[in-house]
Amino acid sequence: MYFTSLYILNDQGRIRLICYGHHYDGDVYKIPESVLELEDLEILQLTANKIFSILEGIHKLKNLKYIDLSWNRITEESEDIRSLFRIPTLRYLNLSGNELIEVPKEIGNLRNLRWLDLTNNKFKTLPNSMKNLTSLESICLDGKVLKNLTPELEFLKSINKISLN
């Protein structure tokens, strides 16, 4: 098993990045509540664990720009998943390799999002609210989504890269 754990501090000695992951069977099931105390946190990477619940109040982290929760057990029914879509500063979101049967419509609230990876999930369509992601430059999807893709993405003029696995 390959394990990574990394913390990077900003100039004031506060944590700005948390990277904690296992390849491929980590032991983190929930995002720890202590993360909410990290006001300067910009990057949260919890890859390849068993996370099934999103932290209530994660949207209160005003500097959070990058979240990678790939290869976990997140579903659209996961506790507080909608809190992810209330982070106004978020620029990068990776939810690949989870168990999403549908993408919550609240994803359209992420108007500053520039990069989105939703590959290796179970959904076949995208919500109409995707048209609100006017800053989105890059999106990664599974090829099976392509059939129903056009209506949601035709409004996104800022996209310069669509990756289909």
C-alpha cells in the first residue's frame, strides 16, 4: 500500500494544503471536523480513501480553491454533499472514481470553478445547472455521458478542453 501525507504552511505558519491518501484503500471515512479550524486552507486532497460523507460547513473555508476527493465512496446522497457546491472560491473539483448516480443540480452554484473531473462515476446525464459554470475551462467526463452532453455544455463558452475517457 502506498501512503501519502503532506501539510504545507503559508507565510504565517498556518496550514494551506492537506494531502492525505492511500493507494488504494485508505482508512479515512469522513473529512475530520478539525479541518474547519484551518481558515487559510486552500487545497484539500483526500484521494483514494473511503470517504462517504462531506463535512457540514466546509463551505465556510473562504480560501478553499482546490478539492480532490477522487476514488472515495461519495454518492449524491452522501451527507452534506451539497455543502461542496456552496464554496464560492472553489476553482478545482475532482470527484472522479466515486459512486455518483447523478450530479447534484447545486453544482451550478460553483461559478468560479475552472476545472472539473467527474470520470468513473455512474451518471449518464448532467444537470441543466451546468450552464451556470461560466468560468469552467476544462471538464473530464466518461464517454457514455457524451450522448446527453450537448444541451448542458453548449452554453459554456469558456471551455477549452473536454476530456472523455
